[in-house]
Amino acid sequence: MKRFFIPAIVLLLCQLLTSCEEIIDINLNDADQRVVIEANITNFPNTQVIYISRTVPFNDARPREVVTDAEVQITGPRNNTFQFVYSDQHQGYINRGFTARENATYSLRVIVDGEVYESTETMPMPVPVDSVGMLRENIFNDTYYFATLRFQDPAGVANYYKYNVSVDDKPFKFFSVFNDKFNDGLYVTHQIGSVDDDIEMTSKVVIRRQSISAAVYRYWNEFQSTNPGSAAPANPTSNISNGALGYFSVSSETVYEFDFSTYQEFSIQDTSE
Amino acid sequence: MMLRIFFALCSLLLFTTVAHAQNRVTLSGFVKNAQSGETMIGAMVRFPDLDISASTNSYGFFSVQVPAGTHQVEVSYIGYNTIFNTIELKQNVQRSFEISNESKEIEEIVISASSRPNQVKSPQMGALKITAEEIKKVPVIFGEPDILKTIQLLPGVATGNEGSSNFFVRGGGGDQNLILLDEAIVYNASHLLGFFSTFNSDAIKDVNLFKGGIPAQYGGRISSVLDINMLDGNQKEFGVEGGIGLIASRVKIDGPIVKDKSSFMVSGRRTYADLFLKLSNDENVNQSKLYFYDLNAKMNYKINDRNTIYLSGYFGKDDLGYSDQFSFDWGNATATLRWNSILNEKLFSNTSLIYSDFTYNVRVNSNDNDFGIASQIQNWNLKQDFTYYGFNNHSIRFGLNALNQTIRPASLSAAENTSVNSITVDTRQGFESAIYASDEWKVSDRFSMIYGLRLTNFMVRGPGTFYDFDDDGEAIGEQQYGSEVVKNYLNLEPRLSMSYLLNGNNSIKASYNRIVQHLHQLTNTTSSLPTDQYVISSVNIKPQIADQVSLGYFQNFANNGYEFSTEIYYKDMRNQIDFRNGADLQANNQLEGELLFGKGRSYGIEWLLRKNRGRLNGWVSYTLAKSERQFDQINGGEWFNARQDRTHDISIVAMYELSKRWTAGATFVYNTGNAITFPSGKYQLDGSTRFYYTERNGYRMPDYHRLDLSVVYEPTPEKKRFSSSWAFGVYNAYNRRNAYIIDFRENEVNPNITEAYKIALFGAIPSVTWNFKF
């Protein structure tokens, strides 16, 4: 619910604040390194990559420390195992023959320096989108563009959705997760894009939509609800054992491409009047 | 059971009234302001040759017993001229005194304005009193005099964020302060996200803050009591006063309805920042709203010499809206009906019926979203208080209190054909009843004490669904209750405060109090928001309990011209509340599963030196303190600093009378930055840098310091009735960029590198206000 009015307040304050921003030096401690596992497995028939790394000090020039000698294995629903091996090209662990299926349960097992990290997830059923569109909004004299996805949310079950977005062929970034707490069973519109994104009339927008589990939703929701005003930021709760950072997700994924320039003639909804 | 004890106590005291009076007589009555007829709270009535004194209660009433005969009596109040009288007392006498703070119209013998001699003698400790005159002199942000900003300059009271009216007393939480406006509980004491308090100082008579040794008549919040009294209204003549400032304008009207029998006061304030939005040519902007207003009103009616009725109320609202797509408003309302009765010259009674609430409403109407969110918290409170002055050297207070607390958590109501569902969350109800008794006892010339007991019973009432949770906060069982008692908490709260006079000018004091709290505010941001959820004690949520001990030394110098005090305290807090990571606090029927319970401790030492007389007035305050929390599920079970933990906190307030027309003021504050959680490493996920956190509140914000200046110019009045003044001020005079937020991000050019940045909220802010009075 806070989503609806915090933006308005923040927008007002931002006008005052941005001029007062300043880069500063802070002496931060170097904590003991922790293992980070990013295992985002989908039903999408392309190469699945599992990334294993360690945390690095805040002032390190590297964004992470890649772990190349981990043992990585996924066990499928019929106890069939898939070994993932390190690939220099991907900077992660791959298995070309592996595809996950809906409703099936998978277990992840990673061994780094003799420590075992484990997790088990079941792929949720996908929720099909039946129409896509675009939206133009005027907020404080600026025009913003959003992609919209409309679909029927299945009634009586908790559904969780995750979106990653790529704008103009830049790498995919996490955009948002949604649940259906306030709109279970309704015809729902998800609006993708934010005032920070530089989506223009001419942008090419690619959206990856995943139906995710409650545990993965929780991980990302904790991440997205942390902001500078939070009382105490913390590491999102991982669904992987033994204190690893990161998550194990097995999801059904659909990709939507929007070429905004071809949309503008016929289907932009305008809310500015 | 509680009622029976109570009535037994009443009849005992009424009976002893008859039995006790022999060759002593009672002088009782009221102390009033000579110009306005306002009753004076905490004024001293003293018999210097007998060394007997009494102070007036919240309604200006006093009663004191002395041997029959002719005595000298002096009446004094902070900043007012002390009056001396000779009074012949053969039998019980009821008499009222009028004192003045204007030097010209005094007929009786006068010494210079008095200070607070009772800070040394009174057994009460941890208490600070501020008068409306003092609040108006201290420079503050935007030139608006503000009670909450002023008390933040006192020792043991810490500020929330920059410009925030949220305050933390002796390491306690922001929701652990009992804020009373004419006895009504004020739930949310701030406007505009905290930059203003809800208290319009035009309508305020005086303010008392209790940080420790909290008297037995107060209960319900474990850290402090802020007791604010509204003006009654001028009994003698009509008056209008007000001010026009850059942010807000105010006006107050008061006067007699029936002279010396009944009077009224109405005071209003409104901001007008939104008027500038109207200038915008963007339709969405010029239809937007951004303002707040306050309305205080009070009237009283004196039925006869022994009975007076007071009716007072407050209503305030903040309104924020963007176009017609979004609106958000919130506010408090309070109403207090009081009946003061002097049952006999030794027994004073007050009966109050009080209502207060806090509501917020959100309306969203954009695209295919059309819904509203409404939340309300309210209480009805019936209080009966007695003060009995019948025993020598004792003044006994006792009473009872019944409070019905209702919380209607935010519920969502959606229009037809919109893409959200309506959600209703169970209303929660609690019934808190209390009886108390306390005795202020002058044991000897040097030793006096206040000892008391408060017995509190809290009933969690149905109907509703209550859940049981496992260690991970997952619901494992639920139980439906009808209109019945779900859970009962009975607690005994002992209170004790003692003083020992070393000589006439210095004393040592010690105190202990236990307080229980049943209403809890859930805040998961650094600044409290109007949308913060409240919960009452329930099956899973145990009442917060605090035990505090403190020890102090008090001394007055130079004939009470200076006063010095130092207090050391230790506070132990049980059943403190925090949240699980990513807690879902909104419209969640299983909210209690998101909560974590732990304990807290805080300790510190406070120094205060005040100068009350002369052209230079003000105070210096310094607090050295620590406040920590411990939760099994947070920070690996280790103790961590509370967010409001500040090692050093210094305030200097100075007001200097340059001439009859010009007065200058300055405030300087310095404090250690709040404890905060910063990352101790980073990693990469989904192609972006993420921060790695290791310990809760293990870092500090940078030190905070600031200087505010003000000048008040009062031209000599041209007409007798009309006076005006100009107040000029600068907030943050040397333009210090204090960090409001510190955050971390990827460098724009090289995303592999991370950087820290800070956002400062306010630079130097000038203000000007024109005040008038006629």
C-alpha cells in the first residue's frame, strides 16, 4: 500500500533534495567473506547459468570475487542429477542439457571449500498474459512511458510475479516483484517501468516475466523494500541453507518485446488528460 | 475488586477529614494570572515563617494546613512577580490570589520575577516545566514556536531526524511517550512528516515533561509523560492575537462569556505552501494539495465557588494530494469534558470524560485503480482523580481510570470493476482500567518523598480471530473469539521519588518507577509516518514493562538566579518490539507473526544549568548516554545500539534582551550521529551490485551540529490596546550540511566501483513572522 503514496511524497522532497547531494568518504569495515549463489533456473530453453561468488570489501575495484572451483549439482523430480561445470565464457556454471518443467521439484546442492549449501524449489504454473500495451503518464510536467501487461490472476491461490527488464539492449536488470494480496482473482494490469528508467518513445524494451515461488518472492520483496529510509537494511532472507547469500529460483518465464516506436500510432493509452 | 478497594479508600479519607481537624486551619483557593484570570499551574503558596508550602495543581487549586493565627504568605510563579500578603486565619479560609508578570501594575510588595525554587525542595525528579512564554522565545525552524522542538533541547530528550518533532526520552522509543493535551492522548504529534508539531503554542498554557520518577497518576507509556495544558481563555477581557509567517498564519481569540464566571478560547493555524502550487500551469500540480491546519478550542463555566466545568478540544488535519488521482489526509481529534469540584477545603475532585482519535485516509483513482484505505485508532477515557490535603505534611492523590482502546487497522475498500479487492482487517479492542494512590509526604524538614502505587488491568477483548505462530512467524493455529475477554494482564506499578535537602539550596534525590505499556507503534522507517500501524497487547504481544532508577543532585545559586541539576539513570525495558526482515505490516491479519520480541536497556547521565533572571536567559544541557536492544533473531542475538542511541548530546539556548525593543536568541545543538546499519561488503546479483550487511546499527551517522539565530523587534505600541512584534530567524545559520540520509550506489561511469553519498535536507533557512495582539 505504501507504494501508492510514498512516490508522491518522495517526488516532492526530491525536488528539494537533489541539489544537496554529495559524495562522501565513509570508513566501512571489511567483513568476513560470504558465499553468494545466484541460481535462476527457468523453463526457457536456453543455457542455464548458476553464478557462484564471494563478497568483496566495499571499496574493492571488483564487483565480486568469482568462485571457479565449486561443485554444483541439481537433482530433478525423478532423482536424475545434472552436474553444472564452470565456464570461463559465462563466468558461471552451466549444463547445456538441462531444462526445468512446470510443477516439478528441483534440489540445488553447491559445495564451496567443503561447505555444503542446499535448497529445494518447485516451479510454479505460469499465468498467461492476454494483452500487452503501453501507457504514457504526465507526472510533475514530465512524461513517462510504461509497458503494461494484462492478465487474469488465478483466484484462490497466492501468485507471485517477478520482472527483469532490458532497455535498448542493455543488460537485464531486476525491476520488481508483485503478489496478488490486493487483487487475487482479478483482471490485473502490471505497469513496468519507473521514473528512474529512461524509457523513451523510441526505446526497445524487453521484459522477462517469471511466475515465482513464495520464498523467491520474499527474497526479492525484501530487497525492493529496502530504501535509504529503512530502519535497518539487512541481507534479504535466502532460501539457500548454511548462510549463503543469494537465492535459488525455479520459475516459468515468458519474454515480451516492446518496440515503443511501432506502438505509438495505435495503442498508447494516455492518462495525461 | 478494584472498585471495592477504591471506595474503601475514599470512605476512609472522607471519614478522617472529620476526625482530624483541630487547631489547624486550612487555606485553600486558586492562583490566577492578574491580567487574564487564567489559573496558574504549579504556582507556590508559601508561609515563610512556618516553612510550610503548597503548589497549585493542574487546575490552579491549592490547599494547605497551618496553625490558626496571623501569617505572612507569599505566592510565586516562574517569571512572575512574587506577592506577599499578611493573612489572618482563624478558621478555614478559601481565597484566591492573583499574580502578574507585568511590572507596572503591582500594588502589593514585589520582589523580582521568581524562578523555580521547588526544583531543589520538591521530591519530584526527572521533571521539567516549560511555560508558553519560554517556548515563544526559543528560535526554531521556519520561525514557528514549537513545544516539541523546545523540549528536544532539554537533557535526556533526543531528536528524531533533522527537523522532526519525534522525540526519544532516555533511550526509549518514539511511541513510549505519553503525550497529553488537556488529558487527552495525542497519538501522532506531528504535521507534514514531522517538521511541525500538532501543538499551536498560542493555545498552550504550560508543559510538563516527566522523564523519571513518573507519578502514579500517569500510566500507559514507559519512557515519559508530556503533559500539555491548554489556556482556559481570558476571564476579564476580549483579546485577539495572531501571527503571519512564511509557512503558516495563526490567530487566537479569547475572552469572557460571563465575566469572571465563564470564558472561551479559540485558536487556529494553517499553512499555505499549497497556494504556490496554484500558480503552476500544470493542471495536475495546481489541483494538488499540501497543507495542514489546527484548531484548538476551550471554554469553561464556573457553576459556583466550588464547581467548574471545562470543555476543550483539538482538531488538526494534514492534507496531501496530487491532481485528482491521489489524496492522503491524516489528523488527530480530541475532546475533554472536565468537572472540577472542591468537595471540601481538603478534598479536591476532578472528573474527566475524554475522547481522542487519529485517522488517516488514502484515496487512489488512476488508470484502473480506484480504491480507498482508511485507518482509525481511538479511545474513550473516563477518569476520576482526587487530591486530599487533610493530613499534616501529606498530600494524597488517588483515583481511577477506565480507558477503552479501539484500533481499526488500515482496510482497503475498492470500487466496482477496479483491479484491487477490498480487504478488511479485524478491529482490535482493549480495555485498560487502573486505580492509583500516591502520597507526597514531608517526613522531616529535610526529607520528603512521593510514594505511590498504580494497579493496571488490561483486557484484550474480542470479537476477532487470534493466531498462534511458530518460531518463523508462520501461523500454526487460529481461534475465533466472540465478545469476550481473550487475554488479561494485571500489573502492579510501584512509584517512588525521594529528596533530601542538604541545605537550603541543594538536595539529593532518588527515584524508582515501573510502568507498563499496552499500545505499541510499529515503525519500520527512520522517520515515523502517519501510516505506522498500532497494535495493542494481545496473546502474542506482551505488555512493554520498564523499570527505571535514577539519582540526582540539585542546586540553586545566586538567590535562585541559576539552577543546576544532574541526574544519572538506568532503565530496563522488557517485551520490546522489532520486525522480521521484509515484514508485511500492511493489511495483514497475521501481523503479529511478523513481530520479534526482545529487551532493552539504557543508561546515562544528564547535566542542566539554567539561568532564569537578568538580561541573559537560557540553559546549557549535556547528556552522556547509551541505549541498547537485544533480540534473539537480530544481530545473532548480540546486544546492539538502538537507532536513537547517541553518546553525546549538547544544547545551548541563550536569549538576550538587547534593549526594551530588541531581543536576540541563539540555539546551538551538537550530538553524536544516530546508530545506523551500513554495508560491510558487496556482491553482485542479477547484474547489479548488492550490499552486504553484517551487524545491526554498527555504524554512526556523522556528528550533527547546528546554530539557529533569532531577533525579535517589538516597537513601542502606538495605541494602548494594540501591540505587534517582528520575529526574524535563521535556521542552521552557518549552513552546515548535516547528513539526512547516507546511501550507497554504483558509480555511474564504472559500475564496478561503489560510492557513498549523503543527502542534506536543509541549508540555512531564513524566516520572518509578524505577530500582533490587541
